[in-house]
Amino acid sequence: MSEPQLVKRLEETIESIPDFPKEGILFKDITPIFLNPDLYEDIIGEFVNFSRGKIDAVCGIESRGYLFGIAIAVALKVPFVLIRKAGKLPPPFVAESYDLEYGSAEIEMRTGQIKAGQRILIHDDLLATGGTTEAAAKLVEKQGATVSQFSFLIALKDLQGENRLKDFNAEIFSVIEY
């Protein structure tokens, strides 16, 4: 978790939208962050401080993992690699299926964009149940690289997504927790 002043600014900026996308869900809308370049820059600084000197590449999960992940990679001067929903990348790629609340999904990553032995940061905007992030970590491992870190703007602690990531023995960081 980040410094209290940044957390306070985020609490004042992130909007809570009740009953979206369905009844009973309290949606955390991060889009107001992008109206404040200074806040965005400070968030990137938090992520960079967490990862500096510890990673060789950033893998961002489609699509909101790209919003901060690319900037993290640029600031650290390391490659950024896309993790996409099935059918969006040309071959060659590796794929990993995972379960959803109702059904399953699949994500993919192009092969050859990360190398065996590299230390990888997997980034997404939100950690909920951890299913998508766990699948992303398995994609990284299929290519012989090591997941050394996970980072998220928001972690929904009640959903216990961190529990699914513990087997990877990687650092887990979120800027703000709900």
C-alpha cells in the first residue's frame, strides 16, 4: 500500500458507482484519474519505486492493465508485453484458460517477447479474485520466465485475490485497497 497522502488523493478521485455493471456491485471508476496528469504521474512513481531494479519486463493484462503498465515500463526502460484476450494476437502465441463466475475465458501472449530467466512484473488495474492474474502468471512461466512481482492500482481485499497468487512467491503491491 502507498503513502497516505496519495491514498487520500485517490479516495477523493476514484468514483464509487453503485449497482454497476449489475445490481449489488459497487464499481470503482478510475477514469477521473486521467483528468489529473499530476496524480497519474504520482501513481506511476509509486509503481516505479516498487519495481526499480527488480524486473526485466512488464506484462500488462488487457485492457486496463495497459493504462499504467506501459508508463511503468517506459519509466523503468524495460519492454512492455501485451497479454490479450483470446483471438486478438497473431501467432505464435501461448494461451491459458481460466474459470470465471459463469464459464471460462482464455488469454494469450505472443511467444518470443519475453525470454527464459527474465524477471517479470505482471500489472493490472484491479485485483479481484485473482483468476486472470493467475492465468497471466502461468503464461509467463510457460515461457521460462519468472514472475517476480504483481502490481495493481486497486486491490479488493474481501475477494482474497492475493491467495491465488501466493504460489508464485512474488511481491504483490497495490496502491489502494478497498
